[in-house]
Amino acid sequence: MSTNKPTYIAYTVKNRGRNLPSIWTRIGAVWPHTNGTGFNVELEAFPVDGRLVLIEPKEDDKNPAEDEAPATGDDAA
């Protein structure tokens, strides 16, 4: 794939229920396609539950679960 920093980081997110933090697992990265339309997605795993979340990488490239999980609008258990 590209040696450039990815446009998005791919995570699978597992909700564990009320009052428990979700589990965010980094599973890949996304880069713009070379012709300018679309994206190339490189996954090292595939979410069993089908939930794939793409987040812009932070400067320090930390896992969002180590800081504060990004709001996706549907994290309610």
C-alpha cells in the first residue's frame, strides 16, 4: 500500500453494555485511490458483527480507546 499516512484508520467497535466502555480494535487503514475517486481500504481483520468505524488519525496516532472514544452517534448499548 502507500507509505503516506492513511486518511482514515479502520476500527471494529464492540459495545459491551451499559456503563462499560466499548472495545475499539484497530483493524486497518484507508487511503485515497490514486485516480482521485474512491478509497483503497486495507483490512487486517474483518468485523464479525459488521460494524466498521473509520476515524481520521490523530497526530499521535493513538487508539481512541486509550483516550476518549470518538462519538459515532450510535454507541448506546
